[in-house]
Amino acid sequence: MSWPKSHSCYEWCSVEVSYLSLMLVSYALTVVIETAVLLVGLSTRHALRVRLFAGVWLSACTYPVVWLVLPPLFEGRWVFLLVAETFAPVAECILFWFAFIRPLPQEPRATARDLLAIIVANLGSFGLGELIDTVGS
């Protein structure tokens, strides 16, 4: 994938402004979908503010990698999707574990529920994105 340079990036940026706009809109939609899933799916040991924060923060950590770092590394769409959609939930589970699970007393069932909620949230936003992409094509 080659991106024409944006005039606003001063030669160091090779990402088109319209691509960044699409990324921002997609991020907002991802946050809405994933936060909704995390509000319901995360175990009750996490306060509402943690659930809301996780919905925004986890995607903020992985989205730039998925949208800016990985696409130029892969020729085929399916290989890119496999890597990106594996990376995002794995990285988000690790981040969530370190930030919110590790400090708590061990509760294996609650931990499994939390990690599963993150995976389902990612699958949900991916699925909706694919649906929008298919309908828009």
C-alpha cells in the first residue's frame, strides 16, 4: 500500500490526510462498540470508570499500530487482517491485565471473563467494520 505524502506532514509523514480522517472516524466507532461490550462483559470487580476508561484506552494503544504500522508491512489483505486482528486483542489483554487485573486478588474466573470480554469487543468492532466496508463497496 503506498500513501501519497500529506503537505501538512513536512516530509516525514507518508500518510494521506483522508486516511487519517478515516482512521479517526473508525476509532470513534471502535470505541463506541468496544466500550459497550466492555461495560457489559468485564467482571463486576471493575468499577464503571475502569470499564469506560478501558474502552477508550485499550484501542488508543493498539489502533495506531493496526492503522499506521502494520499496513505497509503486508501485501495481502488477509495476511494483514490475520496479524492485525490477532495483535489487537492479545496486546489489549496484556495491557488490561497489567493495569487492572494484576493488582487485584487472583480470581481466575473473573480474569477469564475480563479477557474474553476484550476479545469479544475486538471481534465485534472488527465485524462491524467489515460489514460497513462490504456495504460501502
